[in-house]
Amino acid sequence: MEKIGVVGAGLMGGEIALVFALAGHEVRLNDRDQAALDRAMARLSDLLGKGVARGLYTEADVAALARIHPTTDLTDFSDVDLVTEAVFESLDVKGAVLARLGEVCKPGCLIATNTSTIPISTLAAALPADRRGRFVGTHYFSPVSRMKLVEVIPAFETDEAAVADAMQLTAGAGKTPIRVKD
């Protein structure tokens, strides 16, 4: 079981965390403040509760929430195997988060971004050069909890092994990954 990290507890980030928790992974969910994390966890609990009532989830699926560990400290990501950045669509904001992840994540960690507007290779420049081979775009569609498709987007310097890992991890979380160009 891989350890998963998600930065950004908004609509997309929260549901990305949920799909990995439902797949049995331990997930760390980060945001700037505890209030944002509390709102995300309440929203995910509500989503699962409504899903149980509609037959989309089982009572056992609700236990997945216990596998999501909210944190405001990015150093808690030091041992994750995959981290997905899902913060506000701003090059400056995303770049700052990616630079910090490049500092705190263990060597070999697959670093991903969930963006639909910023070129993946542009974001890769925010990472140290030795991290760019393990950087990939993973564009989830909303609502993440229901939409199966994930676009996997390599940057110019992304290693093929990183693409394969992203495809395997997203497929293992119940998604249908397709490789697309940046």
C-alpha cells in the first residue's frame, strides 16, 4: 500500500484524497489552515453519507474517512510515495507548493499536479532539476468521486517509469487513466 499525499483540501483535492482512501491507501490531506481541513472532512463525510443513501457507497466505505489524515504541515509528506498538488489555479501558488514539495518529499516520490490550464512543463520548472523526472500531471475530472477519467500528462523531463507509476496508481484507485500530451 502506497502512502498518498494531497495538497489542497478544496473540491478537487478533497475528493482525490477520498478516492485513494477508498482504494485502501493512507492519505495525508493538507491545506493552509485547520478550518479548511475541517470543512473538507465534513464535506467528504456528507458525500459518503448521501452516497450510502443512494446506493453508491456502502457503510464499509464510510470507514475510508479514517484513512484520511488532515495536516497543515507539509513536512508530514516526507514519507509519501505519491503527492498530488491540487491548489488554486495560479502559477505562483502552484509553483510555491511544488518547490516546497521538492524540499520535503523523499527521493523517488512521484509528484503530480492536478491542473487544467497550466502547462505541466512550466510547472516542472518549480521543482529542483533532480525531481523533474518524477513529476507528472494528473488531471482529474469533477466530481472526482464519480468521474472515472484521469489524464496523465508527462512534462518534457518526465521519466517513462513515472508515467507508468501514475497510470498504475490512478487505475488502482478505480480511475481510467489515459496518457495525453502537455
